[in-house]
Amino acid sequence: MKSGFVARCAVMLFPAALLCSASVAAVNTKAATPAKAPEAVSADHCLDCHKSLGGRHAEIADQWAASVHSKEGARCNLCHKGDDTTGDMKRAKSRDAGFIGKPSPRESLAFCGRAECHDLAFQQFKRSPHYDSVLKKGAPSCVSCHGDHNVQRSSIDIISDRTCSACHPVEYSREIISSIFSIEKDIESIEAGISLLESKKADVKNELLQMEKLKSLFHQIVHVFSREEIQFSRRIVDLEIASLKNGVMMKVDVSRRMDIIYITTIAVSFIIVFGLAFYVFWMLSRRRKE
């Protein structure tokens, strides 16, 4: 009789235990992958040589090391070409190696805007009132905002009213920068939502395509950088931001609700399993006393 009672309890416990174990297993399904051995990287003789020279040359090497290009694995010859695998300066800077020296301020746009580099930004900048100024005075060019060796990624942090007010009234500069700052904050907020959805394995293909379009419009505003362009494009950008933000936030809300349901299901499963287990042991102890 006792064995029959235990068997019935086991049958009762089995579905709950199965649900609980499945829930726990789902959390640990990601198998550990073995780490790949780091690939050997040849020495960058351009940096080594500049550092050894000290002074301004070493300073340039330090600036480059802090640049977005360097952080992404690029080397000096990304811009200046040449052969950075040799310690021989003549060979490194030879014509055969395609070495490009320091561009003049007027040449800096074409230097950064080569077809293999930032051609789109260059074409956008040509529509800017600043383009004629670069051709005449050599500024403000790419390096005015992004830097020359310590090149920084496009963001509101590289623009300030001090930079713009050298030529423009302070209020005008602040108005333009405030508008750009507002757009960038909206983009950052949406990107955070998309990253969260990607971590949940949600389908965000449409959102990524919309974000690519939005960023293209934003970069156009920044590089053309005229009041008229900002006023015209801002209307389109605001519509894109509103549409994208609503879609992303809705998916994020659904994802968070699913997380709550998932966690609640696991918690209830544990409670049921431990509750039934406690009941079984309690009944067995009573029967032993009888």
C-alpha cells in the first residue's frame, strides 16, 4: 500500500519536475566555445620609429594610439600608405610603397575623402558652406572636428560652440549644436533598445534598416552643416525617430513582459516541486508513525 502511494506521488511530481528541469536547462543551453589562439601581428615600424625619435614625432604616435582608427586595428599606412613592415625609413616612405606625406590644409578633404575611406562624407561636405572656406582658407575641414592623428568617431562630443563661434555668433552655434545633440540622444536611446532586443534574439532586421537610414540622414545634416539643411532634414529625421522609437519600445515592452512570465513560470515550478516533495515526505512520515 505504501509503495502504491509513493508511486502515485511520483506520478504527480513528474510533470512539475520535468517543467522545472526544462526551464533550468533552457537557461544553460549556451555551450562554452573554446577561445581562439591570438593571431601573430607584425610590428608596426612606423609607430616604433616615431616613438624612438621623441618630441613631436613621439607625440603623434601617442595621439594615433588613442584614435578610433587604431582602436579598430588600423595602422599608420591606412592613411599615409607606405610599408610599415620594414624598419628602413627610405623603403617605408618610398614611391614604390605608395607613401603619402602630410597633406596641406586644402588637401585634407581629399585625403580623408578618398574612395576607399570617407567618400560619402566628402560628397556631403561638398554641399556645405564650409567647403568653399576650406578651398580658400584650409578650414574648417575634417580635422577641425575629428582631429588629425587622434581621430575621433563622429559624435556630439567632437563639436563645441567654441569651435563654431570662432566664425559664427555664439547663439547661432549653440542653436545648431543643440539640434544635433537632440538627434544624437534619440539615436542612442533607440540603439540601446535595439541592442536589448538583439540580446533576446528578437527579429530586428527592419529596425536595423531604419536605423541605417536614420544615421545616413543624421550624418548628412552634420556634414552639410547649414541651418537650411538642418531645418529641412530635421522634419524627416523627427518622423523617422518617432516611427523607430515607437516600434522598438513596443518590442522592448513585449520582451520584458515575456521575461517576467518566464521568471514567474520558473518560480512557480520550483514552488510546486518543493511543495509536493514536502507533502510526500510529510505523508510518508505520518504513515510510518501509524
